[in-house]
Amino acid sequence: MPAGDRHSASGQPKASDVGVGGARQPNWQVWVGAAISLGCLYLAFRGVQLEPLLAQLGRASASWLLLSLGVSLATLLAKAARWRALFAPPRLPNRGRAFAIQSIGMLFNLYMPARLGDLARAYLMGESEGMSKTYVLGTIVLEKFFDLAMLLISVGLLVTQLAIPVWLIGPSETTALLLGGVVLALVVLTLRPDPALKLVERASVLIPADGRGWVRRQTQNALASLQVLRSPVHTLRIVLWTLLIWTLGFVTNYLVFLAVGFALPIWAAIFLLAVLQIGIAVPSSPGRIGVFHYLTVLSLDFFAIDHQAGQGYSLALYAVAILPPTLAGAYFVWREKITWSKLQAAAERLRRPAGTDEGGAR
């Protein structure tokens, strides 16, 4: 069982009890993201004709758009349920708490660089539930692993139905190699964690003596987060939630197809989701403005959708995909009285391997 963190005097610290004074994000990340976003915006909307674009959006079916918004919200709920399932009993967090912190993390990932939302999720859940932040980070890593696996499965399905373009094959092959290494590491660490712990203990002689205990505890907490995979029942539950999440993603894309009048097969919705998921790795400005739109237009071009129509679809899908996590995250940030500076500081504290437990974020 993962080692817990020190509580406040009340014994139940709130998510709003976040320290201040973290390090600032390097400016180069912001400037690189802004440059990429501006370039993608130009590529996505070059030659745009405003009047036809607005007319296309005006003709979109409100019923299909509202339904797609509902499916997008259901995706958020499914992601929170999947994250909760990644905690080994008896460490299951409260369902509402999992959804609130997941929403805050997604908001932070959308609008801040370096995926600080994942670090903030670890800090807030650790503080809220009194568990190791390293353990919580381990569940987030597992979450990414299952999504990576589904991405490759989706691309594999597409290969059987479509002539995949070269610009998608390259990233997919790299992802497949990465996933193979991750699977091997997870199997070894899940079934035989002790050799890994002993290896870390031997390597820790290279650091000051007062930090060795901290390294051992964090290694134990990280390995403990993998133990949920030892249970076939829990692993199956995680797989089913992941399948549901990706299915809802496909459905969201397809419903927006219907909203704007595109007669495209479900494979186009799967193709688009795979491309957008790969595109998450590309640095961009807050909200993924530009990158999201260009990848959407590029994907639709593969299915012979003209540039102008693709521009309108990219705007509609962007609203459907971004609005629910933005509103949900903003609401929970307001409810918990969390400021951006405090949330960023909490994430930064998790980055620093200080001599205190959890890198100074206890």
C-alpha cells in the first residue's frame, strides 16, 4: 500500500490548500507554442471567405450539435470513472472528487504549457485523499498507457480499411515502438517489483544520505500504483472504460459530421480522432488553437472535403470538444477557490526532487 502524506491539523486537507511560490514556466515553451499555433492557424484558414464560412455554421443542425455536446460531457465523466478505477482498493477516491480534480487538470492542460494539469491532478488528489502524490502520478501514467494502446489499436483498424497517408504512418510506427517498450517495462515492474526497488537502492548511493530514504519511498509508491494491474478484474474494468472513452470520441466526431452535413463513414471519425490525439504532443498556444484546426482540416482533406468546408467543421468540433472541459474545469476551480498561480505553484513543487517528501509538496 502506498505511503500516505502528512495531513493538515484537521486531518483532511482540501484541494484548495495549495502552496504558493512555485517556479515560473520557461518562456521558450510559450513562444514555441505560439509560433506553431500561428503557423497552423495560417495553414488552416488561409484563403478563408468569412461569409460562406458563417453561412455554413449557420446551417449546422442545432440538434446534432447539442447531442454531440452531451456526448462530449459524457466523455469527461467516463474519463473520471476510468481514473478512479486506476486506484487500487481501498484507495478508491470519491467519484465526485475524481471528476472535480480531473476537470481541473484538463483545464490546466488545455491552457497552460508543459501539461502542468497532470502534475496538478497528482498534487490535488494527494492532498484531498491523503495519499502519496507519486502514487497518484503513477495512476496518471497508466492512464496515458491505456490511451496510447487504444491509439495504436485505432490506427491498426484504419489500416484494414484505408490507405493511411505517410504523414500518419511515421508517428504511428514511433508510437508502436514506444508502446512495446512500455508494455515490457510494465509487465516486469508489475510482476517483479523487488528487483527494480533493489536497483534503485543501489543507485541511490550516488546521492546524499539524507535523500536516500525519500528516493526509496517514492520508488515504492510508484511501483504500488502498478499493482492494480495484477487483478484481472480491475484490469478488465480499466480496459472497458478506455474502450468507452474512445468510442465516445469517435461518436462525437461523427455527430458533428452529421451536424454540418458531411456524408462520411465512421472510419473518418476514427481517423480524425487518431490524428488529433497524436497532435496533442505538438506544443501550441493555450487551448490548442491553430494546431487543432489545422489537423482537423488536414484530416478532412484526406476524405476529399474541400478546405472551406473543413474550416467550418474545425470550428464546430473545436467548440464541442473544448467547451465542456473548459466550463467544468472553470467551475471546479471557482468552487475550490483555486487561483492559477497557486495551481501552477503546486505543479511546480512536484517537479522539484527536494529532500522533503513528494518533492516538497506534502
